[in-house]
Amino acid sequence: MFCSLELGERIERAAAELNAEGSRVAVERLGGGFVLPVAGGVACFSEADSPLNKVAGLGFGGVPKDDELDEVERRHAAVGAPVQVELAHLADPGVGERLTARGYRLVGFENVLGRAPHPDDATRPPAPAGIGVRHSAPDELRPWLDAVVGGFAQPDAQGVASHEEFPREVLERAVRDMTAAAAMRRYVATAGGEIAGGASMRTGAGIAQLTGAATLPAYRRRGVQSALLAARLADAAAEGCDLGVVTTQPASKSQQNAERSGFTFLYTRAVLVKA
């Protein structure tokens, strides 16, 4: 799959919308924070140490003006939080130039991979022996959260380590808010009848965003992630989506699993922070 600037913009717009949706729920729940449009993207803050605290989607709606960035930085300073920008390498180069001139520093990267769901995906391949995948029931939010957040809390050692760590209770609230706001479909993977992992998916405008996938440490290296990918691709194909997208840490097991499932590396996001 070739990633044109138009495709990159489409993916980044969807990512920014998803983050904004979750942040709005958090802002309403907590009575604070903000969701602030900026140069075609969005700056969000929900609560301290939340993964929703970021500027996403910049670089496809022009270079942000200094007064726009002044406002973003002022709002973050008022809540005592650094500004974190996730900037696609396909974005207007002027954005990176302006951010570095203002003192932003590079702290990490994440990779975006894509795959076009195929009609054959709608016939889900059999999961590895002993592994099952199903939609998570409406009354199953608590065990689903335990699996997803528990998996995130103990990341796989393969690949480049994330520059971020989140308090478990804050991560759990962010996952809950994002899942509720975006009307995501939840998936549970089981092994021997026990919940081994979980994932979610948001669809819209032809894009299936494959999010929130995690496997509990005791069940890793058994094909859980691949089974969760296959289940979501099947639903994406049945719904007529023309693009499936997943974000991973560079060289991680998640990236390896995605590539084994037919995903192609599309682009990298640079993570820039200003304290």
C-alpha cells in the first residue's frame, strides 16, 4: 500500500477526531481540561498523565501560527502539563521547523501501518488452537478493561520502548472514556476459557481504526494478537471499510504481528515535547 499525502491526511484526521472524542468525555466528566482546534488538528488535555493529552493532526491544514501555539502552550501551562505533539513525517515540514524553533524536543516515534480489508477477510480464519475471539458483551466492560489495561501496564520488551508510562487508574479512565465516546466495538480473546486479551475498533468514513489491543503477559506468544487482528479485519471488511489502520511502537511485537497479517508500514509520527 502506497501512502500518499492525501491518505496520510485522512488517517491523521481520523486519529485527531478519535482523541478529541475521548477527551470531550473526560472534560465533561471531570469539569476541566480542554479540546482546542489548532491548524487543522486538535490540542487536548483531560487530566494529569493521561494518554489523551496531546496535539494530533497537525501538518495538513497549514503551519500553525505563533499566536495559535502561544494559546496551546498557555492552556497547558495553566494545568501544569507539557505540550506533546505527535507529528506525521508526511506533514508540512514547516510545522517541525516552527516547533523546534520554539523549543520542542524529540522524545520518540510511533509507526502507522495500514491494510485494505479484502472481502475474503469477512470469512475469519480459524484462530490458533486454544484461542477464541468474540465481541465483548455490554456487561463485560470491567473484565475487558482489566485485560486491556493489564496488558498495557506490562509492555512487551521487544522493540523500541515507549517514552511514556501512565498510572493504571488514569489509563483505565482514558480507555473507558475513549471507548464510550467513539462507540467502539470491544473484542475479547480467550485461552482455555479465560480472558487473555482485548482490543477495540472504531469505524467511520471507510477507515477501521484498530485500537486498544493488549495481551496479558501469561498468554503472550500464543497468537492472541493475530487472532484479534483477524477478527477486527473481518468486521471491517463486512462493513465495507476500505482501510484498516494500526499504530505501534517501532520494531515491537505488535508491529511484527501486524505485518504478518498483511499490514504495510505507511509513515512514522515523531513525538515532540515542550515542558
